[in-house]
Amino acid sequence: MPNYFLPKGIEQLTEATSIALANSLQFQKIATPLSQAEITTAFVHQGSIEQGGNLSPIVFLHGFDSSVLEWRRLLPLLSSDRELWAIDLLGFGFTERPLGLSFNSEAIKAHLYSTWKALIARPVTLVGASMGGAAAIDFTLTYPEIVEKLILIDSVGFTGGATAGKFLFPPLDYIATQFLRNPKVRQKISEKAYYNPSFASPDALCCAALHLDCPNWQQALISFTKSGGYGSFKDRLAQVQPPSLILWGDRDRILGTKDAENLRRVIPHSQLIWIEASGHVPHLEQPQSTAKHIREFSG
């Protein structure tokens, strides 16, 4: 299928892993219960069933206002012997944002289930980073028969997300998203996400901003923010059934470190591993260590 959307900015990528992952993007029209029209969904598929053997495929879910490019340094370290999928969640990344849809956590879950059913249709190991962790928790609680193992990386989910966006009205919603589009603002966010600020490179900034030129980026972000995003799963985390691994950067300045222990304490059959010398995105800052723990845990 022809690519639905690949921005011209892709030419500005400089790191080999970034270029390789961007070039491996695929697009598939997915039928969902959200609308009569299919939703063109962006994903990366590496490895194969044969490579994975009896092991379940690993599915990766990115964080807020991000894309599959978030996994650019991690996937190459795992793809030699596993089947891997990275999926752009509804309202984010390079997945189509149809006008008229409500972009909220329920819609994200419905789209993710439809994508899983169309592309994978087998039990998986589910990995979620930051907001993607909340999406992974939500999916696991709803479809425990699909998720064999759960891996959370500096995950939202214990403490609820900010709800101030519910009260943004025009033109404040437009101003807020325009602020987030500002390259200097995104650079500051990137620098805060890493323990070592040298990782906040021009290539990293490009990866984090490529999807901003996707059609309806602003409208979808406003819709998601006004929905309240993901709330706290604190009262339901004890219902998480699969074995769970919590990976957390020991220098996380975005979420802090307190919720790492909170998640380990509340989620049954869970273990916590600290990723040393890492901020909020250990899969980008310490990919070798992150890959090692994912491989050992997932089998």
C-alpha cells in the first residue's frame, strides 16, 4: 500500500537508526467500530513468526505526542530473533486522524484492538512507554487474554494525567498546541526527558517533530487533551493478570521516580528494574540495557 503520509522533513534525519526506522514505516487501512471509513494506520513490523518461534510477538506503544520513531534505537537490538510491532496510536504519530472522531482513551483502545486483530491476531508481549504505558495498562485490563506479558517503561498510570486541558476553549486550545509546536519548546522538553542532555540532538528533535505536519495534528491533540487523556488506574492495577516488568530511568525528571515503586507494589506478579544513568526515555538513552531486560523477561 502506498504511504499515507511521510513528511518532507524525513530528509533531515541524520542517525542511521532514525533513517532506517522511518524508511520501514508501513500503512494499512484498518476497519474499526469508530467510523464507517477505515483508518489508515502507521506501524513498523520487524522480524517474523519463524524468528520468534514459540515466543509471542512484542508490540510497542509510544508516549504522548510521539510516534513509532521513539523506538528507533531499541528495535534493532531485538529484531534478530523476535517478531516486533510498533504501532502509532490513534491521534498520534503518522496514523490518520479523521475529522469528526473523538480522540480519547476509549477510541485509542478500540483502534488498537482492531489493529491487533487485523495485523497480529495472536497473544502478545505488550510494551508501553510513558503515556503508552497507560494505554498498555488499559488494553491489558480489557483484554487480558491477549496480553501474555506486560512491560511498562517510565509509565503513566498510577497517578492520573493532567486534566487542565478539559477547560481549554478557543482560542486557548489553539494557542496551547501552537506553543507545543514551537521548536524551542520541544527542544526544552527533549532536554528534560534525557539525563544526558547531549541526547537531545537535532536528529532527536526531528524525530519528535516529524508528525506535527500530519493532517489534523492540532485538532486531534486538542480533542485528546480536552478528553482528559488517561486517568489513574490505581484502583484497578491489582486486576492486572499477566507477569509485568517495570523499567524506570533512575533520573526521570518528567514523572519522577516515586510511581515506579507504586506500580511495583500494586501490580501483582511484577518486578521493578532501574535503568541507571537514564531519564524518562531509557529506550532511547540506554537502549542496550533496556533491550537486555526486555529480552530476558519476555523469553
